[in-house]
Amino acid sequence: MASTIKLLGSQTDLTSATTVGEATVVRVLATAAGTITQKAAAAGATIGTIQMLANTEIVLAKAPANTLEGGATFKVVKIAYSN
């Protein structure tokens, strides 16, 4: 059975650091290969990075105040999901 997602916002990109509407779950689509960085809200310290290939997607969990950044080739939207 396929998982179901519920849209909780409008799609944007990662041109600048964003909380993606203070999301805890984010759908990420990479239209080109690149790296996404997640940073802590308080100190701006890097929590982690992930390399994505072109034309791939992931569902990423994060703390609401943490930010994501990576460039215009990453399309993101706040979601809820179930299996």
C-alpha cells in the first residue's frame, strides 16, 4: 500500500534558509543534484547534510525551528504522512 501525504503548506525552494513553515516533516524534491544542510535554530550550527541526486525525492523529519538550505533546485513543502 502506498503512503499518503497531506499538504500543510505551499511549495517553495531552499534558495535561502527556511524552517519550511516550522515543519516537522518536509517533502524534498531535487530537480538537480546537490546538498541540503540542516541547521539548528539557536546557534546556527550544522546538524547534518544530505546529498541528493537529480530527480529524486525524500521525506525529511526535523525540529520545527531548524532550518534547511540548499538552493533553488530543491523544492520543499510541509507535509503530514501515513503509511
